[in-house]
Amino acid sequence: MPLLASRRVLLGLVAAGTVTLLALPVASPAWAADPAADLVSSTAAEAIQIVKANPPGPARQAAIQRVLQTKFDLAYMGQSSLGANWNKTNEAQRARFLKAVETAEARAYSERFGQYEGQTLTVGKVTPRANGVFIVESKLNQTNGQPVKLEWEVRDAGRGLRITDVKIEGVSMVMTRRSDFNSYIQNNGGTVEPLINELEARAAR
Amino acid sequence: MDAGLALMIASLSKAVTAGVYRSAVAAAVAATVLGGCASSGDTGAAEVWDPIETPNRFVFAINRTVDMIAIRPVAVLYRDWVPEPAQKSVRNLLDNLGEPVTAINEVFQGDPSRAATTMARFFVNSTLGLAGLFDVATSFGMPRTKEDAGQTIGMWAGKGVEPENGGFYLVLPLVGPSNARDATGLMIDYAIDPFQILPIAFNWDWWWFSVPRFGLTVVDARSRTMFALDDLEKNSVDYYAALRSAYTQNRAELIRAKREKANTQSELERRDNLALVR
């Protein structure tokens, strides 16, 4: 569909897909002392091991899901991705929503890559920001093609230091989800229930 | 009577001009306000300003249909059957034809030395690189940059305008996601492109130049966006909204990088602060 938009944009969009935390082995001695950088490095290393060891399928998906549960703050990400709509939900809906999102993410990440293609992740500068957020810059080096810019948002929201967002060439996963979910909610009566049903239906597939 | 008519026309055109001016101001104010909202979150933009969502979704649907029937299948064949080095050369060739536009934009972005490098790249690749088929300039230490007029406008849009705010969101036929800023940029880039002007000026046979360039651009671009767009489509509940957000964020990132580099004042202040700390 988008065809002739400027090449940079297209590159960015390509990047948005080509990349994920999945395919990243790690080389980052320079910043190894920083806990936020460590978290990113170890997550990438773990993910790459999983992709190398498991072909796409339930085993890989389960392993990826464990990484998401231990390294990412899925509750925080889920709440952010609902934005203001979070307040419209009750406890039961929140639990269902978070569970469906977790399954969806695990599946998306495990299906995204057929097999390991030699990518490496170079962790760069760590910038501490207000309210305890760390921005970890990194570069995904591919065997063919341009390196891809990845930015990790790391924070402690009560569950220890966890990853709360990944930006690929400037495109935030959480932000994109929020727009996506919000638009779906607006077009389906303004309540969160249809969205949760849709996500659960997809997770069951 | 003639005088009366002239007066009427004059006052009418004045009223129209005033109206246009007012609505332009209103649009600018609205854009600024919305842009301001966008910056409050830690992750950047809030919702993209999309006042013509219904027509946009209509064009989006047509684009998807055309893509499904005609463009995507060709791009898949191209990606899977054309040898990798050939694809790379096609990309180099198209990139090389785009260098003059990048250079002009770099001048207007206040970076003439970068523009000079881009032109040097263009001359090296056009000759040693066999009409741009090979990117030898990069191996000579002149890496490639790509700038467009949308970025140039965004860079100079001023402090009050967040890079996320490119005016109203717009889905262009065939081209796809855009906005007021980037669509304007697209027209400017088209108008200043020597490889659009020369074929007209010298009456080149468009069948041998413009058509192949256009066709290759479409196929090359589509094959490279395939992975990302398929992924986004599969993993979103509202593909239109997800793409709108991703496009806006990606453009904002590029413009923000430009602005931060160009903002020498803040750079100087930063150094001053460092000096004070020491």
C-alpha cells in the first residue's frame, strides 16, 4: 500500500518489522556496568538463544513468553497501551486484557523470525531521565542492509528494573498499540469489552 | 456599473482572502494546540490529528485493494526471484537519482557541507559507480543520507510545533500514509528534482526513463516494506490506526534528529552547564 513515500520512511517501516528483541545477540562491554544496559543485553542474549534452539512453534512461543514475563513489565505496558481507557475497565477485564495481550505478544515475537540470521545488538548510551526512566540506545547490526536503531525504555514500576517499551527507528511499540487499541475502542461503541473479546479470540486461534 | 462590479469582485476576493487567512491561522493554531497535547506523554505523540478520517479510510481501502491485486504480487516475485545483487543495484540506481533532491534539501536545512558531500557522492557513483549501479562513494568514506522537503519543513516549523504534528493526516492514492507537511514536501521534491525536469526540458522519451524509474521505485519500495507492513497488519486490531501512528512517529524521529543537530544554541548552553559543573 504505501508505495512511494520517502525512502527513509519506508526504511523505517521496514525496520519496524525486521527487528525485534528476538534476533539479537549481544556485544556491549563498554556499558556492561550499567544495570539498565545489562537488562537489555541479557534479554537480547536470552532471546537469541531461544530462536537458535527452537524452530517456530509452541515450544518457542512458551520460551518467549517466559522472557516477556521476566524481563518486561507487561502490566505496565498493557496499562499504557490502553491509555485513558484503562480507567473504564474493572479488575476482571484488566486481568483478561493483560493475559490476551501477553499471548498475542509472545506469538507475534515467536513467529516474526523463521531462523537466526546472524544479527548482533550493540548496546550504546544509557540516558537516565526523570521519574527513574532509563533510555538505552542500541543498534541492531544485520548481515545485509543498514543497521537499525533500537531504543529501549527501562524503568522500575514496582516490579524491579524491567523493559517497558521498545522504539524501532522512532516507532514505539506501546504508542502504536495505544493508537491501534484506542481507534478500535472508538469504533466499537467506546467500551473496552469488544477489544478484549477480539484479543481473546485471536489468542485462541 | 462596471466599476460597481469591479468593486464587488474586489471586496469579494478580499473577503475570500481574509477567510482563507483566518482559516489558515485557525488551522495553524489548532495544529499547535494539538501538537502541544502530543508532547505531554513520556513516549511522545498522543493521537494523530486526523480530521478527514472517513475519506482517508476510503483511499486506504482502495490502496489496499490495488496493492493486493497488482502491486504486492509483483513485489513478492521481485523479492524472491530477482538475485540479491541485482536488487541492490536497482536500489543504488534509484538512490543515486534521488541524490540531487537530497542535496538541495540539505542546503535548505542549513548544511551546505553535507550537501557538497551528497553531490560528490552523486558524481562519483554516476561515473565510477556505473550510472549509480554501485555505491562506491560509501567505501570512499562518504556515507549516504536521504533528506526530503517534508523534513526540511518540519525542521524549520518552529519550537511550538512538535515534530509529531505535521498538520492533518492524509492518505494519498498509491503513495499511502502522509500528512499536510509531507504531502507538501512531496510536491516540492517533485518540482525541484532534476530528473523530473530534464526529461521534460530535453523532451526525453518518458517511456524509456520516467516510466521505468517509477515502476522500479514502486516495486523496490514495496518489496522492502513487505515484512514490516505484513507484521503491522497481522498484529493490529485496526491496521489503519496502527499505520497512522507508526508513520507519524517515524517521521517525527527523523525531524527531531535534524532539529537537535541544528540547535546550536541549546548545544552551547549544554556545554556551559557542563563547564559550570566542573
